[in-house]
Amino acid sequence: MTEQNKIMKIVNELLKLSDSLVKVKIEERCPLNRNIGGKYNLQEHAITLYLGEIKKQCELLFPGKNVFLDYTAVILAHELGHATDQSLSTLVKLQESTEEPLQKRQIDFLIEFQAWKNAKGFVPNISSSFFNYIKRHSLEYYYSEINKYYAL
């Protein structure tokens, strides 16, 4: 089975498990020139996975390990976590209407945290330590952004 077929198998399994009608697109690179493995678009109800970026992240976090497919499943699960989050639309509106920078960062964190919380249920066969390592790394940015407001 080719890598592309394996990825499509993961996509189909997770879509079925999540009971979501979200569209999933696969691209090689993120057009924003950022190292993000996936992106959920609320307006289009669509997820885009960026395979080249996922491969870079795998090499950074798990150098020399063959974890690409499991890592891809975790990234897709996280994006499905956004797609299935019933509070996402409300949180996005709140974030957009908030003027205070710390509150904006806190809402950003909550949006990401909720997606990770939802994601775990979509990848029950992925080890918790593997999942949590990726989650922790992903949330580091949000922690550091919030902590900037508490630095003395």
C-alpha cells in the first residue's frame, strides 16, 4: 500500500469515528509559510493537512523514528477536534470581538485546548505518551504567549 493510500485510510477511519461530514484536503506545503501540520476552516467546514510540514514536525520531535502515519493521525484528530467542537463558533466570535490582548490569547488557548481534548477520542489506538508529547509541544506557543503578560 502506498503512503498516499495509507493516509487516505487514516482519513477515512477518523472521519467515520468522528461522525463528521467535514471535508479533508491534502496538500504538500502550508501556503502561509508556517510549519503547521493542519488547518481547520470553520467557514468551509474543511480540514487541510500539509504533509510536508507534518514530515518536518516528525523529524523535529521524533528524529530518526518512523512515526509519520501515527503523527498524521494525531494531527488530523486535532483538526477534527476543532471541526466537532460545538463551542468553536462562539469562541471565535468572542475572540474577534475582544480588544484586550491577554483575553485574546486566553481564548486562543481555550480553542486549541478544546480541540486537543476532543482529539484524544478519535485516536484510541495511539499511545497516550505519544499523543500527549505532541499536544504539549503544540500548546507551548499558547502558554508562552499568555505567560508574556505575567512576566515582571
